[in-house]
Amino acid sequence: MHIDVITALLADLEAGFITWEQALKQVTALPTVWHTAEWKRQRDALIGTACAVCATTDGPFVLQHLTPSPHFKEVCQTVKQELRNQLLPQMEAQVTAADVAAHVGPGDERQACPTCASVSIRERKTMQPRYVCSRGEKGWHAFPYFDVPFTVRYYTKQKTTDHASAMEMAREFLVSVAMVAEVRKYDQAIQHEATLRSLRQTLVYRSLKDTATYCKKCAFKEDLPLIQRKIYAS
Ligand SMILES: [Zn+2]
Ligand SMILES: [Zn+2]
């Protein structure tokens, strides 16, 4: 089952004797465990005579792994998300009010509907009143026509006339930009941590310790969300 090989690799990786790439390469080069005779023997010895979920004694039964073993990419995503959560307060503090104000800018003067302040208005060549509000035309408000437009400030990058929401959007944007740049610095550390976790998961999986006897129906029911997630992800 190569438990000693993987345990040794994990120790070497934890100690920094090998890189995550070397560890991962060696683990993926190992023969597929569930094809080995030893695996089949151990699994058959562990399978009981009743389902742990529905208690049926009608076989056939399978040995269900109770600890999930996500794909390496999924583990990387989890590690990355944990890092983002950890870095968020720091990134938020890094983006100053002045940065946000500079990003929003003074805005452009635009002509808008006097009823709803929307900038999607158009001027009519011959008809009176001269202007029509597109929103009003679609039924957002009564009487979409007007002669004198209302002047507003339009924040182009945020596509809004509302200063407070432009500031909020700009802050979110600048924090996300800072986050992407910061997370990139941790690329190797993320893969290292994900490899450590993957090796530990592999050991649990191969040890067949965290398992239970399931009937095929219950095993299918439990695996279904996982199968659906994999189909969705592929
Ligand atoms: Zn069952
Ligand atoms: Zn309007």
C-alpha cells in the first residue's frame, strides 16, 4: 500500500529535504492502490455483513471511505481561500481612503432625467418635450418626457451616479487587485501546504482506517454530491 514510502516522503517534505514537486511526482508515480492484491485483500477483510447506514443485510457491500479525499487542485483552492481570508484585513488596511477617492475621480458631468437621475436619456430632434428618459419609457416611472435635463456627476469606471456606491465599488476593486498581487507571492507556499495535506489524506485513504461497510444504494447516495461536483468542475 506504500504507506511507509508516503510517510517517509511526508517527513522529508515537512523537514524541507525535498520540494513539494518532488514529493508529488513520487506519489503520483506509485501504482494505483486499488488495483493491488493487498488492497483487495484488506478491503475484503474489512467489509462487514450489514450496511452502516440503513442496516440492511442484503449485499453486495462496499467499503466506504468516510474521510473525503479531494483532488490536489481542490486542496490548492482551499489553501488559497484560507490564505485570502487571513490576508483580507491587511489588504483592506493597505487600501487608503485617498487611493479610493483617486480611483473614483471627480466624475464627469452628465445630463440626466430630473425624475430618476438616470443618464440614459436621449434628445429628440423635433418633438416636444425635448428629452426622453429610457427608464421612464420602460415604465420605471410616469411621464418620461422633460425639457430641462438635470446635471449629475457620473463615475465612468463604476458606471454609477451614486458617489457612495462608486466609492464602495472602487474599494472592493482595489482590495481585490492588492489581494491578487499578494497571493501570487505565496504561490510556492500554497502548493507546499496543499501537498502536505494531500499526502496526509492519501495516508488516511490507504490505511483503510476511516471506513465503514455500506450497501451500494447508501454508497451511491453519499457519493452523488461528490460525483455531481466533479462533473460540474470538469
Ligand atoms: Zn444502506
Ligand atoms: Zn427617468
